[in-house]
Amino acid sequence: MKIERTQHIGHYGVTFMVIRLVVLPANRQTLANLCLLEAGRSANEVRYRLLDLYEKMLAGNLPCTVTVVIAKPLTRQQADLLNERGIIIALLLAGAFSAPIRPFSKPAANVVATSVGLTTKSIIRSYHAGDVIIGIEGQVEGGIGPQRSMSALVVPFLGG
């Protein structure tokens, strides 16, 4: 199994370790023992999700390209920027849902805007300093056509 490791600096200065590997059916069991030092205490969870993603891909005898992206722990500034983005999305959705109602009833539009904004904000995740963002993507070419599947998780900072 060929493993390639690179580093990428994304939006808001978040630094990611990008691990790309090509998995053949004969290498499937190696995913359970893959060395993921960057994942820290969540390495077992990442390996489990890797195996699960590979099984879902139903690659058969075709090679499956897997990419694992592990962020370095977020700084306070990076977490605040990501949270600010969530607030902007909540405000945009609140405005979009309340705009058609405003000409008929401003109080009703305010209720809709508040409800949509609060609901959206409760759904969008809040990030904290020390959180680690992990993404996994699998891709298979051939067979019935290209297939792609993704999984993501955020490992919260537990202090210490």
C-alpha cells in the first residue's frame, strides 16, 4: 500500500496533515493497523471510520483512493473565525425566510427570523480552541462509474 503524506494550510490558517493512500482488496486489513499519530487519542475512531468507508465503497477488485485529513488543534482565533461563519449563515437564512413575510406583517417576520436564526445556530457546530477536525474521503474509479464517499468528525478538546 502506497502512503503519501503532505501538509496543507487551509482557510483561516488551519493546518492540515493530508494522508493519501490507495487501498487494494489485499490491503484492506492494513487499514485497521494504519499508523495515524496525527489523530492522537482518536486514532482508533479514525481507523474504524476508514474501514467503514472502505466497506461502503464496494470497491470489489478495484483500487480505492482514500484521503485522510487531520487538522492541527485549532487556536482560539481560528475557532472564533469558524464560529463567526456559522453566525453569518444563521443571519442569512433568517433574512431569507423572513423577507417574503415582511410586507404583510413585520411582527410575524420578526418571529420567523428569530426562530430560523436560533434553529440554524443550534444546528451549526461551535468550535473551541484545541478542537481537531478530521475528514475522510474514499474514491473508486471504474465499475458502474466513479464513486465518492466522505465522513467527518470533530474531536473536542478535553482540556489538560
